Amino acid sequence: DIQLTQSPSTLSASVGDRVTITCRASQSVSTWLAWYQQKPGKAPKFLIYKTSTLETGVPSRFSGSGSGTEFTLTINSLQPDDFATYYCQQYNSYPLTFGGGTKVEI
Amino acid sequence: EVQLLESGGNLVQPGGSLTLSCAASGFTFKDYAMNWVRQAPGQGLEWVSIIFSDGLRTHYSPSVKGRFTISRDTSKNTLFLHMSSLRTDDSAVYYCAKVVSAATIALESWGQGTLVTVSS
């Protein structure tokens, strides 16, 4: 199984900050990596697929990069609505796996 | 608009069985692979299973393989997860999720989830 390790697990930030979350894979997933945002009590929201392609309607302050085993999610100019937990997920091989999550808090 | 509505969650005893349903609308259900993902209370996301549009190809997480069965009824636009030999660590909110496309199996749309509690 491919393990995904996210860092940091918790991130304290302020409105307007630039935030970067890292996702490291235990083996290469090529560019088959997605990112999700989840708020308490809600279903995850799809943000990015194939490492860097934004889902329709996702603000352009979100961006993704990387390949192989190291990936990043960057949020430029953090907005109040962005405080949430973020998960990476690989879909290169089965079983599909998620990272442990990064909570972005004030 | 894609809508996914899970149902069937309940309190069940260890060793018991339960079947979850996910009613899909707003897209051509027969053309898309579908997934189940779960989240234990206060924990992260765990992928459970996928079934492809042909209804034949399936994959499972090692933690549920041999105990859970995913299926779909194209005539009713409904996804199912039959769970047996349930354990306390199967307690979670279970989400169904639609993929982006046949070529991209990232999880584009999610239901609101249904809660399964396994306890005596």
C-alpha cells in the first residue's frame, strides 16, 4: 500500500497568509494526486486533481504542484472560508489512500 | 447538479450485517465508477471500495476485503455497500463518491454521509 504523509498536521495562520501543505508518498504516484477540503460535520470538497488541475469553481488562490513522491498544496492569501482540514489522496494504485490531514486554524 | 444521498446507517452489534445505499441523480450514473469512503469519529478519511461502470470490476481496502461487498443497480441509479462481520472499528460516517471520469478516478462529488455505529 502507498502511504501518504502530510505535514504539518496542524498549521496556525492568519487571513492573508500564504500557506503550504506537503504530502509525501511512500512510493511514486506519478501525478495521480488529488486534494480535498473538509469542514467540521461536512463532506469533503474536491479541490484539485492530477496534482495541479483545479476543479471548476475552486478559487485560483489554491494551487498544487509536485510529482512522484512529493507534492504541495498552496493557498495564496488565506481567506476566512479556507480554515478547514485538507487531505491529499493518491489514485495511482489500489488501495487508494489518503493522507492523515492538515488542519489549518487561526 | 450531481446529488448523492446515502441511507441505511444504523446501530448494529459486532458480528452483524448492514447494507448502505446511495441514491444518485443529476448525472448518467451508468457511465461512472463509484466509491465508498469512511471516516471514523474524529479521524481522517479512509477509502473503502470502488466499483466501475461495468458493475464487474471492484477493488477493496484490505481492512474490509472479504467482509464488504460493493454493488450497483443501474436501473435504480443506486450504489450499495453490503457490510458483514462488522467490527467496532468499522464505526464511521460512510460517504459515497463519484469519480471525475473514466480516466480520472479522483472523487469529484460526495454525499452527506450516513453513520454506522458498531457496538454491543
